[in-house]
Amino acid sequence: MTHSTTEPANFTGAAPKAGPMLAADGRPLKKSLARALRRQKLRALMLVAPLLIFVLVTFIAPIADMLFRSVENQIVSETLPETVMALQEWNGESDIPDAAYDAIYFDLFTAAEAKQHTRLGTRLNYEQTGISSLFRTSGRQLDDIGDDVHDALEDINPAWDEPAPWYQMMNAGDRPVDTALLDTKMFDMRALTGEVLEGDLGFAPAREVSDLLPRTAAAYTSWAIYTALVDGDIVAEEDPWESVFAALASDLQSGADVSGYSGPGADMLAEAAANLDALPAVDFRNVMVGIDEDWGALENWQTIKLYSPDYTPGYFLNSVDMQNGIDGAQMRPENERIYITLFIRTLYLSLVITGSCILLSYPVAFLLSNLPARSANLLMILVLLPFWTSLLVRTSAWKVMLQQQGVINDVLVWLGLVADDSRLVMINNQTGTIIAMTHILLPFMILPMYSVMSTIPPYYVRAAKSLGATNWTAFWRVYFPQSIPGIGAGSILVFILAIGYYITPEIVGGTKGVFISNRIAYHISSSLNWGLAAALGTILLAVVLILYWAYDRIVGIDNVKLG
Amino acid sequence: MADTATESAFVEFERVQKSYDGENLVVKDLNLSMPKGEFLTMLGPSGSGKTTCLMMLAGFETATHGEIKLGGKPINNIPPHKRNIGMVFQNYALFPHMTVAENLSFPLEVRKMGKSEREAKVKRALEMVQMGAFGGRRPAQLSGGQQQRIALARALVFEADLVLMDEPLGALDKQLREHMQFEIKRIADNLGITVVYVTHDQTEALTMSDRVAVFDDGRIQQLDPPDVLYEEPKNSFVAQFIGENNTLEGVVQEIKGDTCIVKLDGGEVIDAMPVNVAGVGERTRVSIRPERVEFNKDRLSPDAHTLKATVKEFIYMGDIFRTRLSVAGNEDFVVKTRNAPDAVRLEPGQQIDIGWLPRDCRALDA
């Protein structure tokens, strides 16, 4: 097809239809345009790609991770999988069910072997003080009951002390395998250790044994997986954990009928069943409470149950001085509240700092934009000078200036304005924070104001005066409204910087002048409660976004000019 | 008579001088007096001091020396906002954060006028510039011409004693500019307001003004109605600056009443009218308007002196012909002839004789 034939055809064809406009080659014009622009778009994308990737990796991803951390809570179900299941039916008020004690013994035993129980203790200690030490001491004493059973069984038949009979009894061999048990235990162990756990296990639980001795089979399977895949040993050659002995005693005492069993180790089992009296009584409720009487306390179990879901509002509740209770969320006692006060103080101080920045910056910016170029440049250097000094140095300088034996107080005393014994307290409180932060953030207010003011031509004020306005009216009605975008830009900048400021309040703020960011830093680096830090950070982010939205609604973000 | 003259002087500059740096005078000894209701234009090249004069009148610059009077009262020490002078700025200076109506209402508000009165006046002013429907718009939503009208309305709405306009049409395109010239003139005439208008565009000055003050080098070179200014320039600067002009240089040979004989540098002799010559034997610069040059001998007096000319270029411009000649060493001697049925079309290279009436050829300062 040539142009001479297609063009008239298109023209006559497209015009009466009034459909999409067609290009010379018959394609829709929109498509042709998009194709023509694709290369340009691609090139533009390639040019921004480095920054885009950088921002994604260093900014968006950490923020997403932080948001996620503030609700993430898999640690409980990963460490205590059976306990979490056993507590599902419990209403949180009545007696703690036996199943829960059974489950937590084995869960804790496995976790202690994998050295994960203290981690969970730390996590739950954020919610219920004392749990951390409960977990730690329990972890050390879980062996005791198993040891007793071990000794008793060994007295009945020394073969119980050998790894081989255990293995022959528990391993399926030619018998049917309890795959469900194996899969569950594999899954739990992967979650607990956080490892992939691949390789030859060399063991499979026999279904007839797991039907007969459920606790024993479960404990042995856990041990076998750990021994083979974590420690890298051969299952048939290792002594089982003490928990397996305790499990066997428990199974036998709860009435397992071994008479029908004829597999490997049948006579050993029958012998043990016949000598039940020689075995110490294994009741896990007594075992746990015996280790630490706090295991009988309702609130510890309530805490475990409350935090058993994979995602929790707990960190956010803590962030607003509330706590998760079995009856729902409620405010913390008056004397434990801290974060609401800190949030309000952070917002209030940021507003005060923004306000004082506006008041101090406006005349400077006005002067800057109205002076002749030479003097304006000199003044601009003075404005920018603080940028060239370290933030730490500037803040420390304020410490020297403001302290009670500092420069300002000395001068005031020397002038006789202040008595020597009543020197002003200007540091380690809110005054110190306001003064130092106003000074530090001043350039961020001056620069946007200046860049807006320098675009306001002088003839507007002249026009206002020629129309009869006094100097003040000309300023207030004509100049000032046009400088508002600069105030807006500076205010947003200063406010958002102030709300997240950390170093300066830390140094000059004392206890009364610290911000929420100092608390976040404390949880990140000292208490290591990253979930709470993340929740506090998320709330801070949300507050800033809400304020930004409100600002957009009230003032209009179009009215913000940085230059 | 002397009494009425001073009484009618509404704006007066008396020996006004202005210097910005203490070394150079931007305005040198300015004397000007204009009656109420006059439309006076200050015309001149940039740097001639015209805008400085306007700013001194408005009160944004102070006179270094001399006195400026408005309605007979010295205003040197009155701040701008108390002078009651309306001003239209070059860039209009409409307040961008206010609507058109708010802009117009501003001078009335600062005068503490009541709301209903304000609204009535704003409405009337908007209708006067045919912008009645635009009160609610922002200046940025208007075209240049519309902004111009609003700026004009704002300068007029508070019934100022005097309206100053600082190159108000400079930013408009040619067609709109011509249209606005008539518009401004019409409104000024209707309201009978006193206007001081600054421009560097001579056509604007000639079409709009009652009188034009031609500025150069900090002085008023000539202050006259447009026709006088064009036809009877008092010195070579005005002759050059206003309209097109041919210049020949020579020495005054003889003065007889209202004519004189000038011997050009090439030796040719011509008739001229002595306007601004120092005397016999002094150098002079004669000025002839292109449309007053005659090459039809029958229309000249028999004893008139003529000059030999060579046609260099002939340009057909529709309503006129523009012919460039080489005359007495001047290669850019231009003649304009009306495109009449009997008009002669000259060929380049053609030799002709040209002449003029002595009153059209003005002998001015060298």
C-alpha cells in the first residue's frame, strides 16, 4: 500500500464516522503517538532508574519493613506451636487446661534445646514483666523430671539407657509411617530454628507407636529431627532428650495399653508398664508449677494467649499507653502512661519551634530579598554559616551558652538582672529544646521564604501606596499575602524536620524536653523492642501525613513554593 | 491674566533636579506646568529622565532640588499614599492574590469608604472599561489587554486628581496597543481627568496627547501640541526624534526675515527658514520632512533653489512610495510621495532635481 492510495481512503473513511482519529498509516492516532513517545519515555525512565532503585532500596523498603514490624508477632506461634493450639479453646478466665501444661513442657523443652526460649521470654516480657526470667529459669530445670524417669526406667531395664532399642521401637522400618506427625514436627522445627532443614533424617515415626504413645512419639520425633538435621548426628546412635523419657512415663501413667503391642521393644514396654509404681508420677501441671510457681499464675497464661496470633495490635496499643487485656484493650494505669504525653509534647514543641522560626525568619528573609545584591550576599553567607558547622557542635555550643554556669547566665548575673543564687534554668528542659532547635532549623525557614520573597516585584507595594495605602497596609494587604507560600513551605519543612528531631533534644532536652524520636531511638538501640519502635514510628508518620493532608485542605499544597 | 495662568497650573515642576549617585544629574533643571484636564505625554529615549520625573511626581523618588506642586501646593514632603495620584504601571501591578473587584475596591477600602458605595464605584469603573463581567476573576486569568483595562480602572476608581501612566501599553501587541490608545484617550476625555503619560513610542505620544514634552539628556527639549511638535521642531533632536526626517549640514550664508540661504558642505545652496540658528557664518543643520520634498518644478517658486539628486532605491509601500535619494553627499535622503493617479514612479539611477518651500525646510542648531 502506498500513501497515495491510503490517505484519501482514510480521510473519507474516518471523517464521517467521527471515530478515533487515524494517522497516515491507518493506525489510531493515539497509538501512533504513544509509539512515537515510547522511546523518549524509556530513555527518561532509564535516566531516573538509578535514583528510583536507590529510593526503593533505601527508603521505601525500610519503611515497609518498619510498618510490618509494628504488627508482626509470629515468634509466639513459632516457639510454642502446641501451646498456642492448646490455648485456643481456653477462655482466659477459667482454670488453665492440662493440655496447655502438657504442650508448654514439650514446646519449651524443644525451644530450650534450640536456645530460642529466651528470645520469646524477652518478647513477652514487653507485655508482662517477669516472663523473661520465668522462661529462663524454666529452661534450665525442664530436664529434672526426665532425669528421674530415665533413672527409674534404667533400674527396671538397663536397655532404656541405650539409643538402639529406642530407635528400633520408635522408627517405622517396615511398619506404616505416621506422616502427619512427621510433617507437623518438621514444620514446627523449621519455624523454630528459622532454617530450611534439608537432608536425610534417617528416621520415620511408626504409626502404631504414635497411636499407642502419642507424647513419646511426638517428643522422639522432635528430638530426631533436631539431632539429624540441626546437629547432624545419626538418630540411631544418640541418646534421646529427657523429655522423651518424661513423655513415656506420662503416656504409660495416663493408661496406655501396651499389651496389644507386638512391635520392637514390646517386652521393654510391657516391663515398664508392669512397674508403673517404680516411675515417678509425671503430671506436667505439677512439673511446671514445681519449677516456678508463676506457671500457676493466670496473667502469664493470658499474656501467652493474647499474643499467640501471628499479627498483633499490641505494639500500637502500647504506643498510645494502652494494653491488650483478655477483655479487650484498655488504658494503662495513670503512672505507666508516657507515650501520649510524648506525642503531644512533640507536636506542641514542634509547633512552637515552627512559630518562633516564622517570627525570626520573616524579617531576615525580607531584608535579604530587599537589600542590594552585595549586602544580601553577605547576609546570606551568615544565614548559611550554621550549615557548615556540625550539628553536634552547634548543639553543644548551646549547652555552653544556656547552662546555669553558662555564658548567658554569667552575663545576666554580671549585669545584675539575675541574682547569683537564682540563675535561670534554660537547659535540660523545654526552653533549651525550643531555643536550640529554633536556631538549628532557622535556615530551613529563611531559605524558602527568601526565594518566594525575592520573586515579589517591588512595584506591587508601590502600586498599593499610589492607591492610597499606608506603609503598613501596603505590607499587610499586598506584600504579606504574596509571601505566604514561602511561610507555608518553610513551616512544612521545619515542622516535619522538628517532629522527627533526635540529637538536639537528646543533648539539651533533659527529661522534660525530649521528643518521641528519643524514645524510638531508645527502643531501637537500648531496649531492643523494635516492634514498639516501629509502631511509634508508624504513628509519627501517620500524624505527619494527616497534618500534611489537613494543610493541603486548608491552605492548599499548590500555595507552597520553595522557589 | 498672569493670575489665571498660575491658577490654571495644576501640576508644576519648578527647577527640579534629580541625582541618584551625587555625581550625575538625571534630571537637569526641569520646568513644567500643566493645566487641569490636560493629557500630557513625556516622550523620550530611555535614560532621558522621563520616568524619573513621573516617579518624583508619584512620590517614589524625591527631588534633589526644586519644587513640585500639585494644585498649587508643594508635595515634595507628602508621602505617596497621601498624594491622591492614580498610577498605571508598566506591568499593571494588579495584585495577584485579589480578584479584579478586590483590586478595584482596594483604594476605596484604604480610604475607609462604605461597602455599598465601594461596590457601586467598582461596578461603574468596570463598566467604564467594558469589563463589567470580570469582577470575580483573578488577574492571572485575564489577557494582557484585559489586565491593562483593569489597571486603568483601578487608577481611576478613586477619582484621583491626577493619573500617571508609565508606559502602560508597552507589553501589548501592536494591534491591541493601537486600540487601547484610543480607549485610554476616550476615557480620559470623557472623565476630563488630568493625565501624565510616559512613553518612548512617538506614535503613541502624537495620537493621544494634548501636549508632548520631548525629553533628552535630563531636559525638556520641546513642549508643544503634537502638530506643532511634528511640523515645527525647535531643535535637531526633536526633528530627528519625532517622525522621519532628512538632515543636511551647512553654514548660514544670509538671513532675510523669515528665510535664509544655507550653503551646504558640498557647495550647493538652498533656501530654509531660520528657526534655531546662531547667526550668519555659523554652522546649521537643516531638516526637511520626507513628504515635503518636491520634485515637480512647477509647484516650486521660479526663484527657488533646487538640488541635484540621484535615485538610489524605489520602494512601493501601497499608500505611499518611498524613494531613497543621494542628495548633496547624504545617501539616506528619503522622499515620500502619495500614491496618487498622477504620481511619478522613479527608477534607480535616474537624475532629478528636488526642491521645497522655504518654510518646510527648517534651519536648526548644528
